[in-house]
Amino acid sequence: MGVFGMPTGTFVLIFGWIPFWWFVAAVSVYRMRQNDKKNSQGDEVTNG
Amino acid sequence: MVNYSIVAPFIVYLLILLAIGIIANRYLVDLEGYLLGGRGLGAGVTALTLQSTSMSGFMFLGAPSMAFRQGVWALWYAIGDFGGGLVNLAVLGRGLRQLSETFGSLTPIEYLEDRYPHPSIRAVGSLISIVFLSAYVFAQFIAAGKALESVTGLPYIYGLLLGTSIIVLYTFFGGYLAVAWTDTLQAIVMALGINILLAAVLMEVGGFTGLFSSIASQDPTYLSVWGQGFQHAGAFGVVIGAVLLYSIGYMGIPHAVVRHLSMEESDTAKSAIGINVFFNTFFVYQPYILGLAAIVLLPSLNDPEMAIPQLALTLLPTAVAGILLAALMAAVMSTADSILIMAGSILSRDIVQRFSSREISDERAFLYSRALVVGIGVLGIVVAAYQPPSVSDLVIFAFGALACAFLVPNVAGVYWTRANWQGALAAMIGGSGTNIIWTAAGLQSMTAVHPFLAGIVISTVGMVVFSLITEPPDTDVINAVQTARKSVDAPTGTVKQSTDSLAPEATAIATHLSEKSLADN
């Protein structure tokens, strides 16, 4: 069994990192957004 | 025999780059405005500039040659490279920006001395940077020589002389002014060119299934994650090092750190992360797959580093091949000029001006900087002509040594208050020294541990042990680190100057100009 003529395990091990890095990017952007939201709320309080 | 149908589009493309540079400079009115404010470069330009600077001749020559020799195993490097920019942004970006703002430091070396206040940090850091940035540039010279050899049909030595001359002259006469604009075009051309070539290759071999089946029929171990002939079987230390090299290594590379830090907070950074992974999806794995395709299509290839140029010349229409090879040359130039000027800036700012007992004028400092550019050019020609190492070996060595020296001090500087200058010095010397010895003595094959992994471990141990057995840093430094960590505001003030300038060379010139205008007033 294989994917595109490559052993399945090898394929997943090598190309599975592409969705992994996309996932990390999505989490990073989400966390940055959350941070920004928190910061802007803090600013509003600070600025009265 | 010179093939003019390839040479013509090659030259036209380089002339277009030059024209864009000239037009961009006129459009931007004056240098000071360009560097100090009103840049207004969006996330797209920012991210693509970062990419084209990071993706050098290694991606066109080194990566495919590794895949040609080692098979699928080489893709461990691609895995790390895919996430390198992202990791740099997520782990180091914000903290280092805030800390450098607090200290008012403008360059990575200056930051290190501010965070670890001792002259030896700047001296050793500058020395390591100049030596290994030079080695990094040598690899670009070799790549340029080989690109010109394949385009013009001239012998390698003439290609090398011509390529190095173009790079040094381009740098010397201020090619950096248009870097942000030309790099964007180059990144797009590089990605388009490489994917057009990949499409042509896949049509030729019958898609991915045809490609991998053909490789397996030649030697199934090419498709093993342990390398052709299982030469790295069970060597987890080598695999981990190969993945970590480009995934975390960027956090120690001076010109990458500066470029990542120079993005405007925070919408630009968020968009840049998206563009980064999008671009990497279409660029990072492709050169390695082309190297695998060369196993099938060019089995008798003498020099594996010529896999992409040879595939282009074999499968693409000559005009398209010419543009692809021009993109290769442009990729080399966009990396080389940044590094050359960064090395020159380090010599002038971080060594000559910092340590000279006399007052050194900016004009004289720039003279030193440019002399170093020419010096590196001449030395590079000698090294590359006498016994040219492979581009991949040289890039991995230079990148590894820089990363081993600076990654731990950079990260510890942000996350570990106790880290002091003794620890940082031990980390820099221990890390880069281990990488050099490991590579030179061929310890990877004896220990099954990658030189980068060995260097990072020693660097970390050095940082922890020497920091703990010596006095903690001054309270000023500890307070600055704690303040920076608590800070939630977007960087302003001093870092605004460095964030406005995309490139390290621009930062150096910005400082030069602001000091000059202060002196004039």
C-alpha cells in the first residue's frame, strides 16, 4: 500500500508536516488576535 | 557555445530588476524618507521580501542536489524550513522587539551587548557574524558561478568571476536601495518558475505516482526516510538536527532576526504569517522534489547541484528556462547583497566605531564597510575557484554555526532573566565552536548526531552553567527584561526606527543618516 507510489508511512512522515505547519500558523494568528483584543480593551480602560 | 535564446531573456530580466530599482528610488523621492518613514510596505511585500532573502542559491542548487544524492531523506531539511519563519515570529519576534525597544538597540549584535553588557559579547558576536556571513556569501558566489556557467556555456571559473563581480558591484553601488521592491518580484518569479518546472517534470514522468514508482524501480531506498542505502538508519540525532536546523535556526541568524523584527506590529505580522506558510506551500518542498525527479530524468548528471538548471534547459522552452535561471541569479543576488552589507555594517558599526580609541567619522566607517565587501568578494573568488565546496555543505555549515552561536543568547535573553554575559559568551563560543569541530572532524558519522544539534546542546549547557556559577546580571538589565515582558504596547520610539527599515543594511544607513542630520543641525 502506498500514496502516489510512496510508502504510506513515509508519505505521512514527510508531507504530513505541511498541514501541521498550517495548523501552527492558524493557532499563532488566533493567539495574536486574542492578545490584540485583550490589549485594546486594556487601552480603553487606561485611556478612560 | 553561448546560447543567445537563453542569454537574452536572462539579461532582459536582470535589466528589468535594475529598472525597477531605479524607478523605485526616484518614486521614493529621497533616501531619508525611504529609510526613516513613510515606507508603507504592506504585509505582502514584507513577507515576500523575507522569503526571497531567506531562500537563496541553496534552494535552487543545494536542496535539489541533496535530494538527488540522498533521496527523500533530504526532505527532513524542507520540513524544518517550512516552519522556520513561523517559529521565529511566534517564539522570538514579539519579545525581542519589546526588549530591543527598551534597550534602544538597533542591530542584533547591539542588542546582545545591551542585554549582556560586556565588550566581549560585541567583539565575539561581531567576529562570528563576519566570518560565517562571509562563508554564507561564498556559497552564493559559487551558485552564481554555476548559474552563469549553465546559461552562457562559459567555464565555471569565468562564470564565477562574472557572477561575483556582478554581486559585488551591485552591492557596492547601492543595490540595496531597491531591495524591498525587487525582492518581491523575485520571490514571485522564483515560486512561479519552480512550479512551472515542477509541472513540466511531472508531465514528463507521469505525475507523482510515475515519479516515485520510477525512483523505486531504480533503488527503493531513495524513498526511505533514512537516506539512500539506509545510510542514516536509526540516526535520530541526525534527523532531529536536520529538522531543527531550519525550524529553530532562523532565531539565531542575524539578518533573519532583523527582518522578522522589522515588520510593523501587528496586523502586518499576522498577515505575514499567513503569506509565509502560503508561499512555503508552493516553494519549500518543490526544489527537493525536482532533485528527486533528476534521479529519474538525469541519471548521469555529473554535478547534482546543476539538477534544476539542467532540468530547465531540458524540459522548458528556452525563453522560460532563461527567465528561471535569471530568477536563480536574482535569488542569489538578493541574499548576497543583504549579507554583504550586513557584514560591512557589523565591521563599521560594531567593531570599528565601537572599539576604536579615536573618533571614527561615518564616512570613514563606511569606507571600512565597503572595503570589507570588496575583500570578501576577492577572498570568495579565491576559495570558490581553488576548491569550491558544495553550496549545500557550505550553507548548512555557515547557517549552523551562526544559529549555534546566537540562537540560545537571543532566546534566553528574552525568556530567562538570570542569563548573564558569561553565559552568553560561553553559549556563543561553545555553540559555534562545537558546530565547527563537529563538521571539520566528521563527528556526525561517528556519533550519529547532527553538528547543529550538538552545537545547540553545548550552547544551552554553556549558557545555563556559566550563568548559574557567576553573578546574576545587573538589576537594570533584569528590570528591563521584566518590563519588556510585561509590556503590551506595540513597539514605538527607538524600535520604530528599526521597524521602519526592512533590512539590516537599511537600519545601519538610517542610523548613519539620523546621526548625520543631527550633526548637520
